[in-house]
Amino acid sequence: MKLFKKITAKRDPSKSHIPFRLNFLFFIVFLLFAALIAQLAYLQVSYGQKFRTEVNSANNTTATGKVQRGSVYDSAGRVLVGNKSHQAIQYTKGLNVASTKMYAVATKLSEFLTIPTDTMTDRNLADYYLASASHLKEVSKQVTKSTDEDVMYAREVAYAEKHLIDDFTDQQKNAAAIYYKMNSAYSLSTVNIKSTGVTNTELAEIGEHQSQMPGVKVGTSWTRSYPNGTDLNSVLGTVTTEKQGLPSDDVKTLLAKGYSRDDSVGQSQLEKQYEDVLRGTKSQTEVKTQDGVIQKEVEKYGGSKGDNLQLTINAKFQKKVQSIIKSTVSSNAGSNPYMSGAYAVILNPNTGAVYAIAGVDRDTSTGKITENALGSINQSIVMGSVVKGATVMGALQDGVITPTNSTLTDVPIKLAGTAAKTSWFNKSGNLNLTLNASTAMEVSSNSYMMQLAMKEGNFHYAAGKALTMSNSVFSKMRGYFNQFGLGVKTGIDLPGEATGYQGDSSQSSIGKALDLSYGNYDSYTTVQVAQYIATMANGGRRIAPHVVGAVTGTKANGKQGAVKTNVKGRVLNTIDVPASYFDVVHQGYWDVVHGSLTQRTGSALADLSPKVAAKSGTAETFHGTTSTETLSLATYAPYKNPKVAMAIVFPGMSGGSANTTAAIQIYKAFWKYYGK
């Protein structure tokens, strides 16, 4: 027994190590807590202010709001494009707002507000239905589970679309439409739930229950208005609606610039070209949130309405020109079934300021006439003899004629293997007139211009000879035409300007170079013809036409304010030639109207006062297999000190004098509105 007891006594001391181990463990824990407290103290002292700032930043954020777009005025200060205000129901989305909260707000708001639901898709309805936590829970039980949240939600949406939305009531569809608009907002951005047509009853009921719908408020929206009519709308352009949203091809760029998805933005013409001027600066509101819910909003900056555009166009003169063009088309339609419309551009030859830009299209199958002023910049037409002034100027520059040595005889041009090409007055060859450059313009001699082209191509003409000149003559002649704006963009401050169309320039088409010389091959726009005649009128400065004359601010009373920027015409190039070259061409334009030859083509304009210079044109064209004509006119006045230049085009005609008839009326209207 003693031995047993001794052995037992030796084993008992091992139990005394347990308290020591516990004490050691407690000591380690104590050290860890001490280190944690020390670290917290260090963070509090060193980074406390930084963390407080970050917390404040998270709870105080700046939200932006919509402002009015700038207006558009005519040259006399009349409002062409304004803004009409509407009371709107808006929603400002808080930070990290859960879909379940938006579902509750949308469902409640649908009790008092009705909006269109015709664009709602099955997916939109399903998203609304699944925004309810209880609905989502029930649907999730019906679909195959997935650890991928996106896959799982796609299955839930598919189930809802197939089984649950067919029986939606009108009330549910209305709520879904409201939810869709709310859900399209970014955090702390404001969207219009209903921007127009809000009734007094809706306003009253929403105001009464507003506290139950966080983020919902009554605000103001604007739509474009046109108090002086829509005659110029194709030039003014359009803006997107909230329903359309931002243009899909520009959405990323616009969002990066601070736009919201439902902002109105210029989508065509002046509204698009001057978007940065018209858009304005959004309001800024300091938003205080708690747990993602907006608690307080304090306006810091009320925003600034967009700047305004003042056009160079007088609305009354524009309306008159548009009326003249339309009525001339209408009155000539009966005898000209293939007339496809008419276009006119009137501008200041010294500044490039556009006085009017008008046009109509005519459906040749129905006879319907529609406004299309933009046809003046985007419709390419074979213009005919109006270009002959550029042909003469090119020949002078090339040195094949001189101001004192330009005499040629108008004869039918007979080349091997082709039918004779003649002037309108000498088809049989019985009137071989001796002409200089000015009188050739006066009688509109095709033969004279073809002879100039052959000289430029270093070809010595003889009847029956094959035309062997190089096709480089195409680029040479077009280069001279380009100097005046024919066949190149004019630089007008409107998008969508066409360049025109160049015919084939290969050696196999060398005979077409003769047609090019008198305007019966390449096609040009009406604004190009206007720039060409303006460049001739001002002595060689090709100036970019512009329809915007100034950018202006807005007064406190909402009316047009002071000029911020004047828009001046850009000189694109200068034709640096002796004044005697221009004297030859100017004399030709004068002789077209006031010359002594009976074959002069512009005598109908002779009685106008102040005196005008002009070049008419007739181009041979076809409607299918039916022969038609383009009637054109390029003109300026007064002859000695030009203040106005004009181009008019009537394609698809079968003869007549629509071009000069319209010009006479436009000149009379111009002097009425602008003075002689």
C-alpha cells in the first residue's frame, strides 16, 4: 500500500499545471485586447477626422435637376422655338434604394396617378412583380435553384412572364409603368414619372399622401413650343422626348457629360448642332440621406437656362419665301407631272448670313407637297448653265482665254462617233454667233463652254475628229469649280450637308467632260449654287453660310438677353486673280439680264429695281425614260454693290419660267423686309 501511495503522490502534482496554463491564456488575451485598444486609439487620433469626413460625404450628396433649354429667335427677335412649362410628378432616387421600397412607392403612387402603359413589355411587368419580396419568395420556390444570382433571376423572370402577368389588371400595369420609370433613375437623380397632362386631382391627392411615398414630389418639366409656326422646323430640328430617351448612338458620351437617360437632347439640325449652347446648366441640390432614404434637400444652385440662338433669318421673310416656292410648285404641277419639288437659298454675299432657306418636296405619284427646307443642303441636282460663270473663270485662270482675247464662234460640236452637241439657239448650225466670254454667258452658249474645256484639255478641235484629250481635264475643271463651292461642302452650320455627285472620270467617259463644262454632268446642292454666286458677287471670297447670327443670354424676366457671341462667316478660301477676270464674269451676268442680244436668257428680270445680275440654267434630265428639265437660277443684287445673292432650283420640269417667276417675287419681298 505504501508503494501505491507513493506512486499516487507523484502523479498528483501534474494537476497543478492547469491553473498556470489558464493564467497564461488569459494573459495572452489581455495582450491582444490591449493591442486592439491601442490600435483604436491610434486610428482615432490619426484618422478620426478623415473617417468623419467620409461619413459626412456618404450622408451629404449633391443631386442635379433639369433646366429649360435655350430658345431660338429670328433676326428680329421673334421666338421661333420656346419652352412650354408643365407641372410634373417626379421621383428622386435615394442611395442604394432597395427594389422592394420602390415597389411599395410605385404601388402607392399608382392609386393617385395614371400614366401610359402601352410600351410596357412582359419583362417590365415581371420586374415589377418580382420587386415584391413575397412574390419573389413564392416564385423562387417554383424554379430550379442556381448559385448564380443572374441565372436565378432570369429563371424567375421567365416563370413570371409565363404564368403570372397575363392576368395583370390595369391598375397593376399602371404601377408597373411607374416602377419602370423610377427604376430607370440613378441614385440621387430625378426622373419625371409624368411630365405633361397632370390633373388637378392627381396633384391634390399626391400632395396629400406625399409623406407615404419617399422621393416623390411635384416639379416642373418643359416641352418645345413654336409660337411663330413650323415653316422652318426642318432647319430648327427636334429634341428627344422623355419616352425616347437619349439617342442610342450617343448615350455613353451624353451620360458621361452629366445627362440623365430621360433628358431632352437635340437630335437633329440646329437643336443638335448647338446642343452645348442650348442645354443649360443643371440645378444642384444638397441631399441628406439616412440608410439610403432622402431626409432633407437644400437647393445650392438653381441651375441656368440654356443660352439662346439668334438666327440670321427673318421669320416673316422666310415664311414669304417658303410660300412663294410652295405656290410656284403648286401652280406648275398640272403641266409638270414629274416636278419633284423646289428649293431656294438667299444669303448675304458679304457675310454668309442666310436670309432664308426654303424648299418643298412633291410626291410625283400623289402630288402631295411637303415642306423640306433641308432639301436645299442635302438634295444633289444637275443644275445646268448656272455654272458657266465658273467655267469662264476657270478658263481665264488656266490661260486659255484672257479678258481681252476670248472670242470664239458658237458652232455645233461634231466629234467622231457621237451626235452633235449644240447650244439651244444653234441646233442646226444656222446661227454661228461670234462670242466673247461675257456674251457667251449672255446667250448661254454650250458650244463656247465645250470649246473652253477642250482648250483646257489641250485638244485642238476639228469637226469629225476623235476626242483624244486626257481625262485629267475632269480634275482640272472641278478644281476651278470647287474654288467657288461647287462640288464641295459649303460649311453651313447645319448637319447633313451633301457634297454633290461627281460623274465617272475615267478615259472611257471623256466626252462627259464637255457636258461638265456647261453644267449637265455633275450635280450640286442649292446652297452650293448660292455660295458660288455669292463668291462671284463679292469678288472671290468663299464664305461659309451660317443661319445662326449670335448666341445670347436670358434676362431675369425670361426674355432674350445680351449678345454673348457674334457668329461671323468663315472665309474658306479666296480666289486670288486679277480684278479683270471678275469683270468679265460680272459683265456676263449683267448681259444675261440687260444685254442687247435677243438670245439673252434672263430678260424677264430686267425690270427689277435695284438692277440685278443673273445666270439662268436648264439641264436635261430624265424621269425614268421621260425627258425632263431642271430650271435653275443664280442671281445677285444690286449689281454695283451686292447685298443679296440667291439660288433657286426647280427639278423635273418640262419647260417654263418658274425659276425667274419665283425670283421676281422673292426679290420684291426681300426689298420690302430689308430695304433697298
